[in-house]
Amino acid sequence: MLRYSQILEVEGMNQAMPAVAGEDPAKNMTDLVLEMAKALVDTPESVSVEAYRDGDGTVLRLRVAASDVGKVIGKQGRTARSLRTILGAASMKLKHRFSLDIVEEGEAAEG
């Protein structure tokens, strides 16, 4: 019978995910959020994601059409919380903090 540490080694979970040379983690996370959001909304062409450096982390600002804000947030914020959970898990893997802001398209950007 395999021990837990042996299973981790077999699955390759003991090591950090190797970064592809020249690839930007912020770009990967931006693409991840973009694709998830496009799958949720009625007007995927209006979805955009911008990355901003914020101290020791990166803020991803997700913009969607006004009619799609509810779909991205979900009932009692469940969908938004799920998006942030996925983002947090990927952040742990990349060892870089990412956070998600959801903005209605046309709303003035902060800062």
C-alpha cells in the first residue's frame, strides 16, 4: 500500500508547478477569469479583464455588461465567491496573491 507522501510524489503534487519560460502569471490568471466569465454571461463580447499591480499582489478587474452583472455575482454572491475561490487556489499554486473586482461596463474605474 502506498503512503500519502508516495502518492503525492506519483501525482507530482510535491513540486510547485513549473513556470513556462517567459510566461506571465498575471496573463494566465487574466485569461482564466476571462474564460470563466464569458461562459457565465449572455454577452461574452462585452467581457474584459484588466490586471493592476497592488502592493504585493495583483488585482484583476472584471468588466461585464450591466445586464450580466447579476449572472457573474450570482444569488447571494455565490458565483462571485466561487470565482474568487478558484482564483485563490490558482494564486496559491503560483505563489502570488490575486484578487477579483467585478465592475459593470461603463462604470468609472477607481484610482
